[in-house]
Amino acid sequence: MKTITFLLSTTLFLCSLSTIGQKKISKNKQEILNSVEKHQKDLIQISDQIWAFAETAMKEYNSAKILADYAEQQGFRVERGVAEIPTAFIASYGSGKPIIGIMGEFDALPGLSQKAQTTKSPLKEGDAGQGCGHNLFGTGSLGAAIAIKELMEKGKIKGTIRFYGTPAEEDLAGKVYMARAGLFDDLDVCLDWHPDYENKANMQSTQAVTDYTISFKGISAHAAADPWNGRSALDAAEFFTTGINSMREHVEPSVRMHYVYTSAGKVPNVIPDEASVWLWIRDSKREGVAQVSERMKNIAKGAALMAGVEYDIKLNSGLYELLINETGAKVLHSNMEIVGPITYTQDEISFANQIMKEYGLEENGINGNIKPLETKNKNPSGGSTDVGDVSYIVPEITLLATTAPYKSPWHSWVVVACGGMSIGHKGMLYASKTLGLTMVDLFENEKLRKEIKAEFLKRKGDEVWKAMLPEGPPPVPAKTESSK
Ligand SMILES: [Zn+2]
């Protein structure tokens, strides 16, 4: 199949000024758009570098450094290694209230290395790849923060802008450790965005999840000579998963449970004295996960009793569902309309169609339109994010922006390829602009901030946020040569 590659010059640019001209916008908002355009070359370069680094959870040393260094060059105060995570950082500018936060991720997914082309070919065999577009996410958010900082510098808005470099979203729940350290507590509002195949102000929650390891310990013996002396940990693990599978019929339809065996014996002629199951329990609400978790604990106990072995349940981490904020989403939506839809060249549309065909999916082009605001809450889509925890601490507004062909398979080489070329870059710059404009409204309009806060308090209700984490410091892996 023919491969199309793009020159960086074709990435410039997305929405014409005439589209913007249809809506009258304030001088401050015009300055945001100008700032993103002024920095777009740098932003694309940084994003492409993070795309090529493709560093996984808690090992994003180069990715965090390039973002933190750029923020520092732009005049932000940068605090590195926050919450005992070397790759977590906060870049701030300004002083006093209001304090608006914006989050940026940058971690990659293992095994997804891919070139920015329409056929499947790893950049480096076996390496990680940006299968969730986090290179665009981190850089795009920083672009918005820089635009706000420039307005503050000129004295046109007052308060504090804070960019959060949030590592380890795909694994190890980086934001939950940052939240446990109290780093989000004093924010008035927090924003973020996520790469997607549609442009919309997010009105959809995510699933709460809790991640456990259940281990069984028995007695090994010769499986044929004296099995009566053995007690099988694997039997217990099998009783346990049978119990979990039977429970599926008696839980709410919104519950999801999935597991793998992480240890199940070594050879058939030795009765396994160790076996373990890695289990995730999800539901649309934290409360639902908590209820199923209690039943899971009894199943583990019962399984251990049946097999005559010991058991242990370890909490690895847990995430809250995302609390949406309709007031915030409406403001975001109005600013998306100012920026206008993303337009694509014929080459980009051909790239999108060819890559989808190559993957084996329908060729639907790229959707750069702005989706109407959804006002009815649907059930959350399958998946969880550590943004959920932040959304229980402060009001949170999320943008989704197109960075891949319509209906792209997420966490796949398709998303990696598009995130390293103009389709991804356009979505990133669109996010910088839209989030920058929205922050202008948040800084300027106290009444709006109050309304957003009131809705947040109403949706949160009595729930008191508590980090679902084991005791002790974050699980930062030892630094290796490859993760300098
Ligand atoms: Zn993601």
C-alpha cells in the first residue's frame, strides 16, 4: 500500500480567521488565538519529540523534562518531582485568586511503537508508542497555559495559572498520588482535554475502578506420589474466579469485572503452592465498585477455605468516576464554536482512509466538526481515568478533540501514527486555543466560577474523596539506562 508522508509545512493551519471573524470576540480572546499561532511551531516540535520518546508510566524522564524546560523558558515557576514522582511537575505563573489549573499527560503504551505512516511498521521493534495521543495532550495543554500567562504578563487578567505535568495515566494512577499530596486542593477550576475522533465538550462520565491482586498460598507436594500432603493454591484461584464469574449474574449491568492469572504453578507434577489473580472491578459509580469489592472479599475467603490454603488481598489502586460539569461544558462548547471546526487537506483525508483500510475498518474520513453539546447523561463508556479523582476535588472541564480518523481503534498503532503527523497536530492546536479561550472566561467571570462550583458541590453530594492507594510512596520504578 502506498504510504503518504507529510511535510510539517502542510500542518499549518486549521481554521481560517474568517471563521473566527463570524463571531465577535474580545481582545483578550484574540490574543489567546494569536499566542497559540505564535508558538505553534515549538508546540508541534515538542509534541513530536515526546511522540518519539514514547516513555511509559513513571519513566517519562525526557518527556517531562522537555515540557518543564519549555515552561521555564516561557517564564513559569517550575517545581519538579512533586508528590515524590520524579516525572511529575507543576509550572505556575501569576499570583493570588482565582487559581485555574490545566493538566497535561505524556505517557505512552508498551508495545505500540509505530511510524507516522499508513502501514503498520514499528519505529523501533518492541518499543512503546503514543497509542492514546498523550504527546499531544501534554503539549496542547501547555500551549493554552502559555497563552494565558502572556495575558497575565500584560496585566490583562489576574490570578494564577497552573500547568500540571501529570505522569503515569495509563498505569499506576499518577494523578491520584498528586491528589493525595493535596496539589489540586486550592484550585477554583481544573481543565484538561483528551485526543479523540470527535470534537466535543465532554458530558460523559467514566467508570470508577479498583485494581486488586488476590494471592493464595498452599503446600506443594508430588502431584502423583503424595498429593494428600499438598494443598493447591491454584485450586483456590480457580474457585475464586468461578465465584467471580457466578457473581456476574447478580450485579448491576453497569458492573465490569476482568482478571488474569499472574501465577498458577510451574509444572503439572508439583502441586502449586502459590497462585494469584489480578482483578479489576468497575462500575459507573465508586459506591457500586465498593459494594462488589466487599462481595469479592468473601469469595476469596470462601475459595481459600475450600482449598485449605491461605489468602491475601492487595489493593493496587482505585480511580473515581469522572464528575462532569455541565456549566463548564457549555462555556467550553461556546469557545469551540469561536475556533470553528477543524478542516483537513485532501492528503490528510486520504491518509485517514488508507490507515483505516489497512487496519481493517471502515473508511470514514476525519471528523473535524463540533459535536452538539450532549445534555442527557449517557452511561459512561468503558474505561477509567485518574482525571476522575481530580474531578471529585475541584470542578473539572474536559475537552475532546479530533486527532485521528473517525471511529479509530484507540490504544492502537493507528492512533500512534496520526499523533505523529499533521492530523494529530491540528487537534492539539485546536485544544490549545479552545482551552485558552475557556480559561479567559474563567479568569474574567467570577459569577461563572461560582456557578461551576455550585454545580460541582451538588453533583459531588456527600462523597468525601479519599485516595484509593496502598500506604507508602508511589511505585516509581528504578531508573535504568533506557529511561534516562
Ligand atoms: Zn489517554
